[in-house]
Amino acid sequence: MRKSPLALDLPLFEQNLQKIRDRVAELSPTQGDSPQILPVTKYLSPQDTHRLLDAGYAPVGENRAAELEQKSEPGQDPASWHFIGRLQRNKIRRVIPRISLFHALDSEKLAATLDAWVDDHLKSPLSVLVQINIAAEDQKAGLDVIDAEATVISWMERFPSLRFEGLMTMAPNWPAEQCRPVFGKLRQLRSSIQNHLSTEDSQRFRHLSMGMSGDWEVAVEEGSTLLRIGTALYLAPEEKT
């Protein structure tokens, strides 16, 4: 595995992105409704991240609060950024004003703290996805799938400053095909939650943030709407093995 930072080769990035887009279009269960590809900036320097954004490839995703601060500018359009990593409550004020979507809401304490902070500091609700630990891995955050449906519905009622737009999961480090049941369970959970919501809330609660560089093709087939892609966008084919 390559370690950050990776040097951004913009033509190579664009070539890789187009290949992924073409393959996504082939695999998407619903024609014309392909998932969004979110370039992950974890492996890029601040300078190369700025180059990527200046070239029009926004939004991008970052999973570290300190790096988000280094790579984003105060007052920059939050639409340029998603935060996809675990968020400590003491870093909310450093992260939330800089982003348009938070992928990893993983606890009631965090939900309550976010709701209160957003109510006090922002003019509109914060869009969030709830992280689900589908495979019940001890080292990963997220709600237990058994309790997730009731929990998410409860949060939607209790935390009005959060706009709940779907679910996120991180699959285990397994061969891609073995991750298919993980992605399928997340899709089923989203559908089950939607059945309890109003039409408006159900339509909003549409996202499935699932699929990364090693398993994105299976995630597309299972209905992903947001692919979090890092190294697959930045490395030449011979470097990806």
C-alpha cells in the first residue's frame, strides 16, 4: 500500500476517473442513475488537493480533521467537501463549517452534540449519513445493524438540525465479492427505514455511501450512490496491484 502523500498526476487521475465512470455506467442497476464518485484526498498534499479542486473535481472527501483544515480555506464553499472519517466531538467546530455532507455519524452522543452545535452556529441543517457497522467489526465504528432501524428513526425525530440523507458503511478488508452481503444488507436497511418515513423524508433518505478502491464494483452492483475512491484514482495500473 502506498503511503500519503501521493503526487497528483492530473492526466492520470482524469484517465482513471473516466475508466471508473465507464465501468460504473455498465454496472449500475438503474440506467441513468449512476453513483457519484467522491475522490478521497487522504493521499494528497494540500497543494495537490487545491489543484484537484481548481480543476473542477468537487466535491472531494477527507477523513482527517487536521488535514481538512490544511486543505480547505476558511470561507470556502462547503459544497466542495465531504467529511468521511470519524469525528471527535471536540473537533466539530473545526470540521462542520467546512463541509456539505458528513458521512460517519456513528453515535447518539455525537448526534446530540452536532444537533445542538448546528442549531447554534449554522443557518440551515447539516446533511448527514449514519454509519452502520454491518459486519460487527470491533475495530470499526457505527451502529449495530440489529438496532439501527429504530435508532435512525428516533434520531430523525429528535435532532431537527440534522438532515438525514442515508447510510454509510465500511466493508471488511475482504476480497471484493465477499463484501456483497455487507453492501446488500445496507441497501435493505435503508429500504426498511424508508418504509417508515413520509414521502419527502423517504426521498431525501436515499444515499448509500459504500464502496472504496478495492470493492467499488460490487458496491455499484448493490446500489451504492456514493463511492469513496482514493488510490484507484491516483495510481497507474501497474501500481494498484
